[in-house]
Amino acid sequence: MLTAPAMTFREWTGPLTADLVREPAKFGLGQVPSRLLPDATTKAVCGFCSTGCGLNIHLKDGAAINLTPDPDYPVNLGTACPKGWEALSVLDAPDRAKMPLLHGKEVDWDTALRYFCDQMKRSLDQHGPEAAAFLSTGQIMFEEMAFLGALAKFGMGMIHGDGNTRQCMATAVTAYKESFGFDAPPFTYADFEESDVLVFIGANPCIAHPIMWQRVLRNQRQPEIIVVDPRTTETAMAATQHHAIKPKSDLTLLYGLAHLLIRDGGVDQSFVEDHTSGFEAFAAFVAAFTPERVSAETGLSAEQLMRFANALMRRTNFQVRSGGNELGSSFYDKPRVSFWWTMGVNQSHQATRTAQAIINLALMTGNIGKPGTGANSITGQCNAMGSRLFSNTTNLLGGHDFKNPRHREKISLATGIPVGRIPDRPSLAYDQIIQAADAGTVKAIWFVATNPSHSWIDQNEMNRVLNKLDFLVVQDMYCTTETAKRAHLVLPAAGWGEKEGCFINSERRIGYSPKVRRAPGQALADFHIFRLIAHYWGCEDLFRNWQTPESAFRMLQRCSEGQPCEITGIEGYEMIRKRGGVQWPAKMTNDEWRMTNERRLFEDGRFFTADKRARFCFDEPVAAPEQRCDEFPFILMTGRGTSAQWHTETRTGKSAVLSKMMPEDLMLDLNPADAAKLGVLDGQGVRVISKRAELTALARLTGCVKPGEVYLPMHDSRVNQLTHASFDPHSRQPSYKHSAVRVEAV
Amino acid sequence: MIRDMERTISTGGGSVVSILEATLREQQTLRTPVALFSEEYDARSVRERFSHLIPLSKPNPGEQLAFQVNLDACTGCKACVAACHSLNGLDEDESWRDIGLLVGTRKQPYLQTVTSACHHCEDPACSNGCPVLAYDKDPITGIVRHLDDQCIGCSYCILKCPYDVPKFNLKRGIVRKCDMCQGRLTEGEAPACVQACPNEAIKIQVVKLSDVPDRGQIIAGAFDSSYTRPTTTYVSSKTVPEAAKPADAGRLDLDHGHVPLAWMLVLTQMSAGGFLGAALAPLSLNEVAVTSAVALFFGLIGIALSVLHLGQPLKAWRAFLGWKKSWLSREIIAFGALPGGGVAIAVAWWLGDLSLLRLAVVGTALAALGAVACSVMVYVDTRRAFWSLAQTGGKFFGTTLLLGASLCAVVWSWCGVAELPCAIALAVALRWFVSVWEISGYRDALSDESCAWHKSARIMEKYLSSALELRGLLFVMTGLLIPVLIAAGAPMPWMLTISLLLTFSSQLIERHYFFTACHCPKMPGN
């Protein structure tokens, strides 16, 4: 753009300067760019991760033009990570799916829907109700997710359906169910601020949940922060204790800590006696986990173990504040300990027992149901928690059991679906559905807002199976995902911001997100797509009550009645918006929840099991199935790259600003000692080879990974070609963090 | 198959279309503002929320505003980068904050995110280098502001800034950079990045100019502070390990090529060399005139080509404004003397006065050499290792003499000037001298890790080996093959013309990687 000079020596203003002029906006926003001056604002909950931050959406003529974090939302208190800041820009990507694609060619919706119904019916009619399955997601609203599960199972007659939450949260679900009697993460984010000791196991919140880390840094109690992670992560750097254990030796470590707590009098006897069952057997079991054994298996010294265990029993770094007030040190002797875990635990070959070993520590020290305590699973996706309760996959709507006839009756009454249409058995898990597809029993799969061609473990195997399917449908915002490219039919979906509904975040908070953008082309909200499919399938009568997300929400409220996750007290979307989200439970019959907006579970010590006692669950640790060998001498761990990247990057990859925040190339973290042996220089190209595949990356030499261990971020589509497919036997969650590889200089 | 299916589904056509259309219409309908938000006005204002992160009063004399980053609180979320982009309405991939990573060593694992924007230096190199005074350091706040409408898009500030702060905006043809959200601060609001940090790691403070460090680095991996006296401070309760290095320290990347500048430099240097030949050789009136006319011709092409380098060429007439501090401004003024010299030479030739002509040619030659000296200083003044005085001076004056001698040889051979053998001998000798100097310097830099431009040598080895090989070939042809052919009786004027073209090409390639292999200093990257 050429501009003519003004006839002065210096131009202090002009059109180019005007491009960047800011002016005061209303709505408490402060200055904003003049060209992005809003005429109104509204609030939404972010649609990336499970933190569930509130965002102020700036509107012009009813459409979103910009956003800022919401200072009044109890989750994020006015801040957001870069993904949240960029939530609108990824909607404008050129590769948005705008029309249905049948074998790669654009068709109208009528053709697409007829084809969809014909193919699905053909599979189900010819091969029975197990021949078609759906795989959904924690990325869409839970009203939509429930509609999908209900439509597929009650309307179309499928048996099998699961979600990509299997890849992130299945372990926490299974662990909580068995230990607490219900999938009930007990915490509220205020617990980050109220702990004396925070233990992070297999979690890197600095990068993966930065806004939760904000709450940790707001803790005024000078907390001990203990991080268990084989890598020196950003969170480990910020910790007061970092225990870099050998990969996947976490279960042994946790049993070893239980051993030390029992030996040294760290058990809260009265809590254990009054509120738990199975402690004696557990105590007998961990007697074998002596410090010597644990030290040998985890690589931590006996002193390190003692330091860790002591921190759980006694405040070690307490200093009297506010001018030496006289509360006395004994008042503080027993620290409030909260335990936090995420993918490092959940994605393991013995994940459920590891999560339960964490729960056991919280139970035996009485660290549950009190401020700053809890065995707390940090969830992954924005609606993973909604998926866990309302996706109608492994659980019947509202955390019910397909096998229980009374539950089927209840859901039939709540939804108006004839009870005969509700299957009496739960679905296969994700990996089992894929196995069934390989075996030929599943012929058609409908993927909604998920990208397994990239994200599934041992990806080449997954893609081989997908290629065998008679019918592969992908419903997604983007037509360029690795999975969409393989699909016979692509249904174009509207994204976050282009539709309304609710997410449930990690702390059980239901948050609302409105429609503030027009979807591109003929992309439709998933909710609309399900309504149309019900119509084309000829089962719309069953779904008369599912006219809008809010009417579906009301029905799900009825489904939740009498459950731990009951939300019958919520008056509607307006209430959720005004209150800054509502945590479950929120019962109509009990008003206590209205008093405060940050609540935790189990304050009365009564759990959701039949005897109201929490259970100690445990098993002997076993070695990870793929170990190092001469040919593959390194352990490959995978995980988050940067805070700007999300999963397979179908969205975050579309933002130019987010792209600036990550390395341009795939970087392999490699210890300098290993690099010296391999003759690899910093920044040099390397080949990473597993039994399954190989890829090239650039080496980043860092002491943050130990010798013999390497790390790759999961966002590059090649990384999961390397990973070894093993699964937790209880949760069926894939173990992404332990594969044997070889590294060679290119 | 679709037709088959249509037969199998027996839905009433009319109702199908209507529900589809209704759904598509509903999808495109946004709710009215009134329905979307009712009373969500007047949340606590931005001013109240961040007032503790900015100074309450203006800096006193001898003080200025500065960023302070608490490394302990910065844990790598990068929200500051996104917020700078969004709250300032920047272009798609534009943000004035950048994020990098420091990593430790084998013995000392270390990981620290480093956020950086403009350091609003006490002695801003960008501003000192700007030929048109498009930078303004506010006398009260010390904020280094870029005047977007004054900028001619010459990119020299990009070369001058050792922190890679000013960024070229291709769409607008100018540079843009952080202004510390000056307008927000005036209103008592915090800058976008300060507002965005979840952990309040960034704040604005008042610093005493006497406390601004004039040596060392503001953080590991940053350029020596003596150059610009950057005002940002990084604070931490932990000490950053001595050996911590940027995560991208191992990266070898090609820099921007600046093609018009490479042509301009080589052509103007050849021109200066030609004038020098015309001034020094005992030539006749017409011989002086022809030699200097050819030199002038190439010089003017070079100057004209340099305009292609500008994003806003129509504003380039202001380029003299920065002469007090900017070597680029001085270079432009010095080259401005060439057309004047050309006129003087033409007049003297027309008058037929050899001594007057000599005076004009000597004067023009001196101006041209002065301009080449300014060109040298333009790059030396960036303090980049690859552009040291020895390197740049050697290359620029080497090119001046080499191409000057070659050009004179060509002109004189076609005109039958008696001094031709001197020119040829000088050209061949210079070819050997310059090439041997360059090759030995490159080899030393490549093998010696402590050499200041070792990294540039590695970039050349990695990306530019074919260019180096081609130059080697050109050296053999111009330094050996062609002289042998001439000695063997090949037609001299043609051989010399080819030799000039090849030598010119060789110097042009050298000038190209003078830019691309430079390896610009910057803050730690990813």
C-alpha cells in the first residue's frame, strides 16, 4: 500500500497511524482498537480445555468481533490462555467445511442426509445393531452429546458408541466410580489456593492448564508444591520438590508413600475408620513396598521418599505470617494436602490403579472433603465432564447403568423414549470398537468432532482399520482433518461460538456458551444435524422434546434427578450465565448450593457407594508392556507441546498468532549425554524409530529429560505412528507415554 | 448409488425441504443483542483491576517507564502474546510480544519461559539508525514510539535492533512495533500484555536512567546491553544458570536476502571503483569522460535499484533528516552527490578543460568512496558479528577496487587506452587477494567455535555451499582461465568483458549471503 507523503518533515499522524488507534469502549473493557469497537458484549465459556474459562465476547451488530477474558467469572478471574484469546480467529479458517462432502465432492444436505441414513440402515439391517457405531467427543456441548447418544442408541438402534474422552479421562472415571461409588471429582478450583501441600502427578498445568496454575500462584499459604514427573517440566521448575521418577514407576512410588505414611504415623485413623473400607487389606498390601524396593524401582533416593512423605504428614515450610499471630504451630501441624493428576497418570497401562493409589493417599490422610484437599483429576477437554455423565455411551444418560432395568425405566420416563428402545447393555470401549471393525463386525463408524487418524495410539494400525470400513462418516468443523480426508461422507459442523449449549468443566461447573457467529456456508450446529438425521431416519417423533439445546438441557436435568450429579435446581441458561456457572450437584430440593459458587464434595464424609464408605482399591504393579531393548534403547514419552497447541491442532493450527508460539519444526527433547554418544548436535536432524514407524525431527538438547528418555509433543501427526498400543485393563485408556524407540543422527 | 437410495427413502418431499431450509435459516440467525446479554455492563473497569501493575505517576527527569518481568511468575502460558495481538487489533500473525525458552545443561536441568517486547532502550538503535526520524523517544515516559506515517519501510531499524523487535509489515510497506500501549498508560490503564498475564508477571515500572545497565545482558541469550541500554528488567528469586541458553540457540536459519540492496551495493561500489580509476590514471580528456560516464551509469542504476527496497518510496525524499545519527541517512546523502558529480564532469568535458575535468572526477571519486565508507558503516553500526568493520570494510572496498579495476580494464580495452595492462594486472591481483582473504576467513570461522561469526560460517556451510562452490568456479575462471586465454591470444576486449560479468556475478553472490548468512541477534526463541 503506497501512501503519498504529507508536505511536512515529520508525519505524526495519518492513515497508517490511524490503523492502530485505540479508543475507550464501554462495558468495563478499557481501550480497544477503534475498528473493533463493540456495541455490546456477552459472556461465553471457552471451548478448548476443561478449565472452562469465562470469556467476554465483544459484539457488533450481534456478531462477535473480538473477545477478552471475563473478570467476573469465578474460574479464570479475568485471564485466559492464548487458545482462549484466539478462539474466534480459528473460526475463519479457509478449510472450514462449508457443504457436505460425499466422496470428496460437495453435495447438498438433502443428498448427504439421505445417503447417511441409507448407508447406516444398510449396515444395521444387514449385520445387526452392532454393525454401526459412533465415536464422539468432549469438544461439543453436552446437550448435543446427549442428543447424539440418544439418537444413535434409542433412535437408530446402535449398541456401540464411545467418545475421545476414552483417550483422556476414562481412567479417572473408572477410578472414581470404584473408589467413591460415582464419577465425582471432589474439588473446586479454590482448593488450589487453600492447600498447604499441592502434589501434581503426571501433570504440567503451567503449560496444559495455565489458568489453573494461576490459582496455584494465588495461594497465600506458602505451599509446598511437589511434582512427580520423569521430565523437568515448567511445573517441575516451579515446584519446591520435583521427583523425576523412572517412566511409569508412579504406582510403585504411591504405594511406597502409603507404606511410609503408615510406618510413621501419618494415617488419619478416625477418618479411615468412619468413612472408608478396605484399609487393613491395603495396609497389609503396601507393607511390601519398603523404601529400599521403591527406591530401586523408581530411581528416587530413600531421602527423597522420606522428604516427600514428610511433606504429606507435617507442614515443613510454614512461617507465621501477619506479624506473628498466635495461632500456634500445632494448629497448622497437619497440612491440607491436595493431589492433582492428569494425563501422565490417566494414559498408562496401569492407569486406574495409579489414580486409585492417589485416591488412597488422600483417604488415608483424611485429605478429602475439606478446603485445600482432595484426590483431584484435572480433566482435559472443555466438555469431558459432560461427556462422562451425559454422552449415553458407557453410561446411560445422567450417570446411569444400561444394565439396570430401573435406570432404563427412569430414563424412559424422563425422556419420553419407550423403554424398549433403550439398550440393556453398555457399549464396547473405543479400542474394542476399532478391534470389532478390524474383525468385521462393525461396518460403519460415525466420528463427531474428533480426529483419530492423527490422535489414536499406533496410528497406522487405526488407519488400516478405518480403510476397511464400509462407511466412514466424519462430522467436523474442518474438512482437512486426517480423518475427514479418509471419510466417505463429511458433514460440515458449526463450531464453538456458532451454536449454543453448555460445557461441564473439571470442577463440575456447568457453563454456558452462546451463538455469536454465523457458521460458514451451510455448516450446521451438531444439534441441528442430529435433529435433521432424526427426521430423515424417520424417528423424529421420539425426539419431540429435543427442539433446542435448552429444551434438551431441561430433559437432562430430569435424567439427573436423584443422582450425585443432580442439576434439577438450575432454572435455565439465564441462571447459569448470571451466576458464573453452576457446579453440580444443584438440587431443586436443597437450597444450600445457592449460597456459594465454589463447592467441594464429601464434606460430610459420606461417599456414593452403597455403604457410603470410600474403598481402597489396589493391585500389584506390573511393568509397561514395551520395554527398552538393545535395538530400541530409549523410552519415548509424548504429551503437550506448548500452551498454544491443542490436540491434533485442527483448530489451533489455524491461528497465525498461536503458530508463532511454537517451534517451527518437530523437536525431540534429548539429553545432552545421549546426544554426545549419538554424535548429535543441538538443532541437528534426528531419526526416531520404533518397531512401528519412523520419523525425522530436530534434536533439542536439554537436561530436562533424563538419559535414556526422549520426549515428543503429540501435536505432530506423525508422532502417534511411533506409539505402542497398550491399554489400561479397567479403563481401556491408551498408554501414550511409554514406547521404545531408537534415535539416529540424520 | 444416490439414485438407488432416493428410491428407498420415502419421506414426504415437501416437509423435507422445509425442515432443512428452516434449519439452515436458523443457523444463520443471530440473536438480538438484547436477548444475548441483559445487564452485563460495568464490570470492574480495566483501570481499577490493574492499577497495581503500573506506576501511579509520571517519571521524573532522569527516569523513564520500563517493563519488568518476574520470571518466577512467568510459567509459559503465552497469553501476553495473544492479548497484544487481540487488544491492539494487529494483523493476522502480528504480535509485539514474543516468547522464547531458556534451557539448562546436562548437569543443571533448567527451563524458563522468557517473554519480551520492545525494551524501550535508553539509547535506541532503531531510532538512531532511522534515516527519516520515524522514531520518537518520548522525553517524559521514555517510550520509543514508531511513527507509522513517517516510515519509508527501509527496514534499517530491523537490522539495527539487536532484539529483533521492529517487524516489517508487508501489507502496509512499513515497520510496526510495541509502543508500550502508550495510549492506555496515559489513561491509567495497563498495557495489553500486563492485563493478560494470569500471574501478573509483567508490570510497568519507573526506572532511573542511571540504573539502566550499560553492560552485560538483560537475560541469558540477549545482546550486550552496552549497545542500546535496554530498560526491561527480568527478576527472579532463582539465579539463571550461567550456561543457560536459548532453546533455539542451535537453529541455523537464513536471514532476509535484501536483493535490491545487494545489487545497489555491488553496482555503487563498482561505480566508485570506476571513478577512482578515472581519477588516478593519466588519461586524455575523452578517456576520462568515457570512463567516468560508464562509472556514473552503473552508479545511477544502483541508486535507482535501492528504491525498490523501500516499502514507501514516495516518502524517501525525507531520507536526509536523520543525518545526525544515521549512517544510512549519510550514505544516501553521499550517493546523492554522484548525479551532481556527473553534471560537473559533463560540463568540464564540454568546456574541453582537462584540469577542470580532473578536478570534477577526483571530487566525484572522493564522494563515491565516501559513500562506500558510509555503506560500510551502515552495516558495522548494527554491531552484528558478521558485519564487523574488518569483514564489511574488506568486502566493500575489496569489491570497489576489484570491480573498479575490472570495469576500467573493459572500458580501456575497447577504447585502446595505454594504461590497460596496469588495470588488468590490478584486477587479477585483486581477484586473488580478495578471494584468498575471504576463503581463509571462512575456513577459520568455520573451524573456530569462538570466532564471532562462527554461526554465519555454519549457515553458509549448511545452506550456501553451492553458492560458495559457484564462486570458487568463478574465481578460477576470472583469476586463472581468462588471464591464460588472454595471454594465449584470445580477443582481449571480449575476454575482459566476460571476466567483468563473471566477477560482478561473483560479488553479487557474495553480497547476497552477506545478508542471508548474517544471523541476526535476537531474544531467546522457541
